[in-house]
Amino acid sequence: MPIFYDVTIELVTVFCTECSSWFACAWSREEARESAGRHEAQCHPNVFTVRNKIARRAREKASVPPKV
């Protein structure tokens, strides 16, 4: 995953490990995630798609009760 978060008391700074010139600052982690998501969708679409599929499957597994 090419996105790296640096969280301080006041700001969340987001860096892309594959694009050395791209970074973003946000007031909250949610804003940082949105900015990182837009960057990934535009510059790294395959990584973005795979990460979203993995997250969706994890949510689906967590919502299914275990078989007894």
C-alpha cells in the first residue's frame, strides 16, 4: 500500500511512498483518508481497487455469524 500517515496533535499528514512529490495535510484522519483515496484512485487505481476489495471482504466476514 503506497499511502503513509503521519499523525500529530494538530494535523494528519499523508505521504505516498511511490510518488515522492505527493503529500496532503488534513485536520482529521477522515479527511486524510478521503484525500489519500482520491490520490490512489487517480495515480494507483489497481492498488486502490485491491485494497477496497480486501476491506469489503473483511467487513462481510465479520458480519456473518460463525456456523455452529
